[in-house]
Amino acid sequence: MQLFPCPFCGPREESEFHYGGEAGNLRPDGRDVTAERWAGYLHMRDNPKGPTREIWVHLTCGEFFAMSRDSVNHKVSGSSVLGEAEHGA
Amino acid sequence: MSASRLTTGGSDIDRARPLSFTFDGRRVEGFAGDTIASALLASGQAVVGRSFKYHRPRGVWGSGVEDPNALVDVESAVGRVPNARATTVQAVEGIKVRSVNASPTAETDRNAVLDRFARFLPAAFYYKTFMWPDWHLFEPRIRAMAGLGIVDSDWKPRQVSDQVNHHCDVLVVGAGPAGLAAAASAAAAGHSVVLVDDRTHPGGSLRHRAGEVDGLDGKAWVETVVARLKSGGQLVLSDTTAFGLYDHNLVALNQRHSDGRPDTLWRVRPRRIVLATGAIERPVPFANNDLPGILSADAALSYLRRHGVLVGREIVVATNNDSAYEPASALAAAGASVTVVDCRREGGAQAGTGVRVLAGRMVAVARGRNAVQGVLLDDGTTLAADCVLVSGGWTPTVHLFSQAKGKLAWNDQLAAFIPGEAIEGIGVAGAVAGAVSLSEALASGVAAVDAFGSSSPAPRGSGAEATLGVVSLWPKPKAKGRVWIDYQSDVTAKDVELAARENFVSVEHLKRYTTLGMATDQGKTSNLNGLALLADITGRGIPEVGTTTYRPPFTPVPFASLVGSRRGSMHNPVRRLPLEANHRAAGGVFQEYGGWLRPAYYGGGEAHASIQEEARRARQSVALFDGSTLGKIEVIGPRAAEFVDFIYYNTMSTLKPGHCRYGFMLSENGVVFDDGVLVRLDEHRFIVSCSSSHVAAVHARLEEWRQDRFGRDAVYIHNATAQYATLTVSGPNARQVVEALDLGATLDDASLPHMGVAVGRFAGNEVRIARVSFTGDRSYEISIRADRAEVLWARMQQEGRAFDAVLLGLESLMILRAEKGYIVIGKDTDGTTMPHDLGVAGPRTKRASEFVGRRSLFTEAGNSTDRNQLVGLAVREGEAPLATGAYGVEKREGRPKSIGFVTSSYQSPTLGRPVALALIERGAARHGETIDIQHLGVVRQATIVAPCAFDPEGRRLHA
């Protein structure tokens, strides 16, 4: 059972969290977005081995945040509130 | 085998407290402190069970968790436990112990004949043989013949298992010399310590092997250390197995109790872990090495010194290392005649008086039927024996280290894998780390703690130090006879050879093909012998072959322990209506709908008739319905209108305050995710009314878009679903009933039209009245503070009486909405349904602003012309309703093909005929066509019609 640091609540067990996707997967707006670009946004994931940056939500407080962790050894290096890198704005 | 109890000795037993229990119906005597296995041995019981596959007789082999043979079903006052290890379960007065996989008893098992056909039943025999005509024909009988204990299907928990969460600085697993030294050192350095051991008494090998620490006798030193830990406030848990080591240093412990309480699960989150888990003695490969009376040498010593049991009178000890000499000498001193057969040319130097040593020789064959009677050596010598002790070296118990993703390193000197590169925060000490002598073990315990940043002197062994001097003695290919590798799974050397011949040369494939290392012991005694043999056959080194993956649990853990109190409604709590008691008083029959407990129908009558009657009467005059489960999520803020525009498929920002609008929410892949009514209370305040079972998911989705796209300051979201009850009045006379409630709101159709919202008051509380209809009749949804709903509901029923009002359960409501073609998301839609499939195509083509899922509506799939679309289905006059889930079928190129399916189907009491909704390929353009509907082999015809079967002009909404 991993411990994840919610930026608002501190370390909590992983069962209180849901995965929200890879960080930086910015949404392209409009009906004229190319099929490839839209498919990339919807489906294409890097699934990196090693260091990752991901969006998670702490279900008990409802906050979405970014977390850096390693997908191999499960070490968590930190978490932060959503910033421009995640919004693209 | 002629094991017996000596008249003296046995540190674990209390001879003043005799007890008795039954084994396969026979009375067995023992003492308090006996395990079931030690009592069975003391009573001379050689055969304690039958093997999994061949029904071979098997006896006690080990003295702890490693034992592969002595599995028993134990029935006591607290219930029946299947597949308990007789070597770890304490004997208790009056318990009933049954051998497993044996009938009627272990000694007289009627399936024992199977073993005579063993040569026809190698590994994978079943897969290869029972293929024709169908494995399932044979499976039940084969399963009945093979297997282990019997699960008590009537088992009920008498008491909930406790579960404890605990934090500490240092957790030490194993209370042998290394673990005790580590715990004492950590405590001295000021750490909070938890020390766990799976035995009843701490001490590990010091409880039965000679040892002296800092001048104290080993056992006395153990007691001193434990007493000091306890008096220092440290936690010492005995009878407790650390069975799993999980991410971020979570260690799971299962604690057994001797007072009848169910096991306790501990979740310990230590900052540091010291694994002092010891090592397990390996069997020695020779033919028939599974006969009862063949035991681990260390176990024999343990039974002698802990339980005062002499395992035989005429004992042969087969070994490849020094550790077997202490048992040999001790048994000789206790009166047995002992011959050591040591495969090393030099033999061991330390044989005690009366021990004969045959160096440079090996046991080739064990003889006997239901118990060992003698051995044949490789030089042709035969020796009579009623007991053979084996020591093939020691396998470090690396399970927890490996579970923590630790890499193992092969150690030639020990002929074993030991923990390799250190893992941060996890130390290893003692035999698991390769320590042989007592001083090494003690020093490694202290060093493991020092690595965390303290420093203290280690205790020292002050007596003779143990040596090992082990040489390889692995099973060899092409050996004569049946050399058993895995006792519990009935795997022989020949099975491993067969697997290798058939190219199952990966150790993971070997395991799955032969079942080597499976079952309840997970190969604790067999894995290394098996993979060493595979290495030999395939010409590889042992490290190259590697081990299978170690996974939790280390030993079986009762589900009751893992579950704790999370059973039934504590596991899956239902949500309850504020007015549940009132509905029950009115005869409501409750069912669970999407996590909510709701009245399905009212009255004690037959379900179908009651539901039909409710639906019929609802159309006649007026119906009352509790819709409190509907979502009520408030969206507030300066960008709220922009937000709901983005969230909904339909344009919502044009909605005027005091009105509501029906719309869809889509997923980003364009699929309809939820539907419902959005209420606009004022310029910056909306209420999202979503499906009852979707509230949590919709709320999460709104939060995600709010935080990701709009910002915390621009929109605020509050899920107020549980704060309000929503009570609905529906039917031709609905307005008269609502007027009689005297809510202080103007109810005429100009002020409160269909899809209008008004605010009123009832008994001093504000109520919200929405003209929203899920029945197709004029309806008023009245929302009030949940804690004030009871009075309003009573008043509604009272005023309804004059109009013959009927209470609607959820089932009749489903009929009413289906008559109207109103959909339920997830029932009348599936994971491909887009809004234009449901006849709502406008926003797709006309909307200019962005919304969730928009781009996906224009993909190749979204633009396809042969999509499944919502339709109604009419059956021929006088026919019964179609089955929900029945398929529409069409012949294409001579083969039947699915063209969709029935999503909802009911008998309509008002129309006097069935109504049905379906998703049918190109359905919207096929009204009037008759298609085949197939269900369970029966084909019927149905005509595609519009989804709405009742009042298609919608006059009753305004009537």
C-alpha cells in the first residue's frame, strides 16, 4: 500500500486516490482538431518506465493535483497543486 | 516409525497439564504446549495425511511453517479450519482433527490404489488425456480425488476479526538470536520497536539448539532480552506471522490467538524493517524420500528438546553439512541408535558419542510401505531404520526481502540464494543473510540496526560456534526410482525432467506445468531442489535459472482476518432515503438501485400485479413518488454559465433564471454519460440534477473540469444531494394536490409552466417546486430540507386521498417512463451511444461553442450511417413482452448477424399491450419495418416504432 502526499491533506494511503492521467496531456479544443491529434489526446499514452508526472485526485477532499513518482520503484518525489503546465493556460 | 514421548524433557510442554483430542476419530494424548504434530508423533502416528495427487502416505516432515505434509482440518469450539499446519497449530483439549485428502482415514485411504498407476499419471497427464470429448466431463471426479482440506460451506463468523493499524520506528521480523539482538539494539538506541515471531515462544534456534550468549545459556538470554523489551514498553508479538511486505514499508501481520478469538490482522508501517526470518532445512534427494518417518533433522531436534519426543529408535541421518550432527548426537544421547550418512568424503568432525558416521556415502533408496523401514546406500549397504533424518543444507527465508523487490545473490559457500544489494530502509540479519554461527547472527542483527544510524556493541556467542561446510547435494537427472522434489504438490524429479523435455525450461513455466512450488506451502522446502535439477538438465547454472517470483502471503491467511469488519453492509453500505421508515410503514418492498435502497413497489401483494396496478392508477388521477435520490449538485460562480455550457451537450447558458432544461453530458469520447435536468436559479447559480446512481461520478467529473479548466475562483461546486428530499406529485390531478399543500407559490401554467421552477414555503421551510416530468404526466418535483421532509410527505398523502392518490415504487415508474420513451442512461444506452443516436442531433451540428466530447462526435465512428439508434418495438397483438436483452437479428450473406438489442421491455397496463425500447442499427430511419428478435433460441417478430408509445403529442404534460 503506497502513501501518496495530497498537497492539501498530507500523506494518505493510495486507496484514497484515483489516477487522473498523465500530466501535460493538454486538451485541443474545436471540432476541426485533426483526428490524429484528438486520438493522441484521448488514447495515446507514453506509459513511461521510471520517472513520471501524473494527475491524481484525492477522493476524500476532491482535489486534483500533480504528482511525480517512479513507476518502477514506486518512490514518490513530490506533489503540487495544478499549475500552468497542467492547464496549458 | 516408532516415535515416542520420553519421560523427561521438553521445554515447551507442561506435563502437569495433559490433554486429549481426536485424529481421524482416534484419541490422541498430549500436553499443554504440544502442537498437533508433536502430539501425533508422541502417540506414534506415522501417517498423518495423503498426498495431493497420488494419495501417497505422508508423515510429519518439519516442525514449523515449512512442513509440506501435515495438513489437517481442525474442528474446535470456534469453528472448522481447513488445511491447518499440524506443526504450527497448538493442540487443544477436545478438538477434532481430520487428515486431508484421505477417506476414511489417513492410514486406510481408499484412493491409495492411485499410486500404483503413478507411472501413467505424470505431470500434465490430465491436460493431455482428458481432452476428448470435453475436459468438463471428467473434471468433477478428478477434482474430488485430488485436493486438500474441505471448506465448511456453512461457516459463519462468530466474532469479527480485529484489524490494527500500527506505526513504529523499527519492525523486527523473527525473534531468533539475530532478531532479538536487532530488537534489543534498536530499543537501546531509543527507537520504538515491534518484534514479531510466528512461534508461540521467541528464541528461534536458541530454543532447541545449543548456544550461549555473553556467558548466559541461550534460552536464559532470550528470556532476559524479551523481558527487557517488554518492560521497556516495546511490542513483542508471538504466534504472529509477517506474511506480506508491501509498497512504502507496509508490513501485514496475522496474529493467532489461543483463546478462541479469530486472528487479528496488523498493518504496521515502520520507518525501518529488520528481516531476521531465518532459514529452512532442505530435503535430501533419494528414491522414496517422502515415506512417513523421514523428517528434517532440525525438526527432530526440535521435537526432542521442545516436546520431549524421540522420533525413532533406529535412526539414519542423511546429510551434506555439519548442522545435522547436533541432532544426531542429541538423539543418540537420548537413547536412539544413530548412523550418519554424510556425502562428504571427510565427514563431519563433531559427532557425539554413540554416533556412527559413514562418510563419503549417500542414501540411494528408502524402503518401506506406510513408514520407512530401512535405507539402501549408494555402495549397496542396507541399513535398518525406523526413522531417517535429512539435512540437505539450508534455504534462507528470503520471501519478505523478495516481496520488497530485493534482488537475490547466489552464494556458493552456502549453496543458497541470499539477499543481494541492500534495499533502503530494510536490513537483513541472521541465517537469512547467510550467518552460520551464533556470533555472526548476533553481530548481523546489531549491524542491521546500526545501518539506520545508531551504534552499539553486539552480544557474542560464548560457547562452541556452529559451522556448516555444506556441499551440493542436488537431485540428479535419470535417477532410479521416484525422487520427490515437492511433497505437497506430488512432483518428482521425473516430472521436472519431463517438463524440461517438453521445453518448459523457464522456472516460471516449470512451476505452472508441474505445480512445483504451488499449494499452501508454496515450495518452501522444494523450490531450490527443483530449480537446481532444472539447471542441471538444461546445462545452466542455478543463478541463471533463477527463482520464481515470491508473492504474499508467506503462509495462508484466513479471509476472515483480511476482511475484518468489512462484510455485508460494512463492506458495501447502502444509501438510505430520509423517508425509509415511512415507506416501510406504507408497505414498501425495498430493493437496491444503484447503491440506494428504494421502494420497488408497495403493499404485500404479488409483485407483478402490484406494479401493474400502481402504473395503471398513476395515469388515472395522481401518483406520489419519492425521488430524493436524484442528484442535486449546485454550480455557483461568475463563470458558472460558461461552465455548464462546456459540461453539457446542449446549450445551457441561454436558459432563463427560474427555468430548467433537459440535457446530456458526454464523455470525452462522445458517449452519453448522463442525462438530467439543469435548473437555473439565478444568473450565477445552477443545480445539476443527474441520475441517482451517477451522482458521485458526475460530481467528480464536474470537479475535474472546474479545477482543470475553469479555476477554483471562477466556479464553485457543491453536492447537496443528501441535504434535500425530493417528493414528486404526478398525474392529471397533480396540480390540485399541490395547490392543497398551500406552498405559497403561484401554480397557474403562466407562472409555473412545464420546465418552470418556483420557490415556496412549507411549514416555515423553503421548498423548490420544479415542473419536471419523468412520467409524461403533469408533475411537480418538490424539494425540501431532508430533515423536514416527513411532514410534507404525510401532508401530500393526506391531500392525495381525495384524489385516490397512489404511491409509486421504482418498478412502476420504470413502466411509465418506458411508455413515454424516456431513457435510463446505461440501460437504454451502452458504451457506444452518442446523443444523435438518441434523436438529439441539433447541438452536434449547430453548436458553435466547445463542449465535452464534441470532437469525438465527428470521428469516422461518430459519422457512421449504420449506428445503433434508439427506437420503440411493437409486438404482434396478444403477444407477451419481449425479453430485455433479446437481440435483433438479420441474415447477411446467409449468416445471422446482430443488429442491436432490446434495452427496456414492459407490459403497459394503460395501453393494454407490451412496450419496448431498443437500440437498433439505423433504427431511426426504419420505423414501420418488422425485424426478427431472438432470445434463447426463440425468434419472434417485432415492428420498429417511435420510442414514445403513449401520448406522443405530450398533451398530458400540460393537462
